[in-house]
Amino acid sequence: MNSKIKIKMGQTEIEYEGSETFLKESLIALISNVTDLYKTTDLSAPRVDADPTISSVAPTVTSPIKPSEKVKLSVRTIAAKLGGSMGKDVVLAAAAYLTIYEDKEVFKRGELLEHMKKATGFYKESFSGNLTRILDSLMSAGEIYEHSEGNYSLSNDKRCYLEEKLRD
């Protein structure tokens, strides 16, 4: 079922029409992103361009690169780019892979562990036994959120950081 939402803050306006699942799972993150954008830029005041006939210009918001436009990296490569020596690096590598390349806003603990194991050379069996502790640490740091028992997502800040890091 398709849903539609429109968010307007000052001169910033975002309109979405599509999957109801996206709205259920990602609406809070979307609102947070818009609010952060609004706070970090002075979008409340009209912008005057060099052309006197244009009294204000709506800001351009760049969206993340779509998965089809990205060079897909393996979980192992992502772990290497993150340093890979600690359990949290491997967890974040798997979470980044699921979020950025498989376009999953929310992923299950089992999926995370399955993808962690694909980081050969970095994954250690002890990471599985310590996964709860690692996830708790990442949640305390605000890098990962738990939506419901066993369902996680990257925080927006961490996702943006990882997307930028993986472009290098």
C-alpha cells in the first residue's frame, strides 16, 4: 500500500509518496534529518541570489547515492576500511553493508551476524558470543538504534559518516 507525506519547515519542503513500510520504519529518521538540516542551515530566511529577479532560492538537498550508483563493496572490504580489528568495526561493517548496499533501513540481529561472518580475516568467533555487549556499546554511543527486540538500524549520523568513508 502506498502512502504520502509532506513535511515543510520554513522554505524547506519534502514530499514522499511510496511504500508504507518506509514511513513506518524510517519516518522518525526522516523527520530528524529534516530538523537537523533546518537547524544547521539558515533556511528560515529567504536567500537572495545574484539575479535580482529571483528573490529567494529553495535549498538543494542532496540525497545519498542510490545503491545502483555505487560500487558495491564487500563486508570484508568495509571492515578493512574501518580498521577491522575490533568487534565493533565488524558489526559496523555488516550494518553498513546491509544499510547502504542492500538498502535495509532496519535489519535483524541474525542478518547482522550472518554478514559479520563474511568479513573473513576480521571476524572472530568470539564476536558472536559478545554481540550483545558490542551492540549495547554501539547503542550507548548513539551509533546504532534498536527499533524492537532484535531489530536494529544505523543512526543517521553514523550512516552518513560511513557513506562518506566508503566513498574514498
